[in-house]
Amino acid sequence: MPKACPRCGEPRILAPECPRCGVLYAKAEARAARLAPRPAPAQPATPALEPREPAPYSYAEPERPPHLPPEGLAWDGDLEDARLELRMRQFALPVALVVAWLLVNSPVGGRLVRIFLSMWIHELGHAVTAWFCGFSAIPGPWFTRISETRSTFVFLLLATSLGGLILRGAFTQRRSLVIAGATGLVLQFVGTGVLSLSKAIQLFTFGGDAGCLVLGSLLMATVYAPRDSALRRGWLHWGYLVIGAASFMDAFSQWWAARSDFERIPFGENEGVGLSDPSTLADVYGWSETELVQRYTWLGLACLAALAVLYTVGLLRARAELRALEHVPGTVGPPAPSFDAR
């Protein structure tokens, strides 16, 4: 077994993918085997033949005209992947947000987005916030069942899962997993050990549309995961992008419009469930309309700012990777045509 990654030279670890470049070892080894120079087969010695006159219809291959560009090298897969990655990072996120905004602001499209996409992320937002506050929660269609008291089992299960994420990140030398696990443990400590019962209930009530904003942004961010990561295998990131953009824009457009029209706030009751989230926060816990609108819109703007930073960094990295590949011998594509001005 080789001691280094075939692609970047990083020392290998006991994992299927390289911690530095993210490439699968099996895929990189197969590619290195294909690109390895093969020895030319030995030519049997043949006796010298006397020159013969050419056949009547044989002809020599014509020389390439001097005004034509030289023939380029064979197209390289890594270079093509880098170009596709750059185009994806240029257009995927902005196009997804614009299309989602058009859908949620149309009568039929908005209803379909709410039923099939954003409603599920909304309920998952309630559940995830409740888990971080120590409550057991089961998300379902249009309603999330949440326990009335904190659960030790839920606390230990979530803490163990986050600790395992940190260990996996340390074992595979992936800093992003370590940061995600550590951040989750801090949030769990705040939600379970710092917040009172009343504050925790307010937080996971607020976490419905807040989940559409935060979880929707995280789903959209999967398009910036490494190409060989699990989030990018099987084209799943395109589905995550669609779900995330639709969920984010459904919640954000509603609360952004409510800045100038409080009638857009969904006060009232949900059939068979009880008060809606804004009514619970306003009538039970005393949140004003201004506080509701400001807190949701500020959270949405913060998510958009984080996506803008991620978009810029991802675009710069994709361009740098493409420029580096274009300067590697043997990975340049067909040269641009040149014309001799006469």
C-alpha cells in the first residue's frame, strides 16, 4: 500500500479519502495507474529490406500548413472538472435564490413550495432547536411533537453524536468536522444549561421559520463541499440546493414583506394544533410585532451575508484551482485558434 496520497502527496491515513485534498484513494490510484507511462513493446529485429518503389496509389502524409495553430494536447479530466466547478460556483447559488423567490411569490408556486419543501424544513427547525435545548421532539407534517420537560436521554444522545463528530474530524484530519462538532456542543450547553425553561420554549417556537432560514442556508452551502466528499456524491447537493433555497426564500420573503405590512405576519390558529408560532410568541410570551419582524429579518440577513462570504471564497478558490491546472504541463486543453493577418 502506498504511503502517500497519489494526488497531493499527503501521508495516508486509515480512511477512504485524503484529509488534505479530499480525493478518494481508490479513485486517485486508478487514475495514476491509467496515466502511468507504459513501456513500449519490444520490436522484433527485422532484416534490412532493399528500397522499393512506392505503390501506384500510395502517397505521403501532407505537412500541416504553417498558418494553422499547432495541435493541442489531449483534454484532461481534472481541468474539465475545474472548469465545471467554476461555472457551478458562479451560477448555482444566485440562480437558485432567484428562481425560489419567483416561485414563492407566485400563488400556485408558493403553495407548492410550502407544502412539499419548506413545511418540512420548518418542522425540522422546531425539532432541531428543541434537541439542542434538551427536549425530545418528533417532526411531522404541519406539527412537531415536543416534550414538556427536558430529557436526559436526548441530551446524552446529542452530546455523544457531537463528540463522535469531533473524534472523526480529528482522526481524518478534517478541521471542518471538528469545528462543527465543537460548535454544536457549545450550542447544546447554552440551550440546555443556560436557558431557562421559558426561554427554551420561546427559542424552539421561534425555531420554525428560523430553521427555514438557518437550515436552508446550510443546505445551500453543500454546493461548496469538496467534489469528492459524501455531500457531493450522487448529485445530492443539487437536491439540497433546491430544498434549501425554497425553504429560505419562503420564510425570508414573508418576513421581509412584513416590515411594511404587519398583516403579513401569520397570526391565528393552526387547525388541530393551536396557536401559530407568531401568535404563541406574541400572546403568550409578549413579543411585539416589531420584535418578531426584526428578529426574523435580522437572522435572514445574517444568513445571506454568510452565504455571500461563502460564495466569494468559493469562487476565488475555484478560479485559483483552474489557473493552477492550466499551468501544469499536460493538462491544458485545446489552444485558442490564432489567425495570421494577411
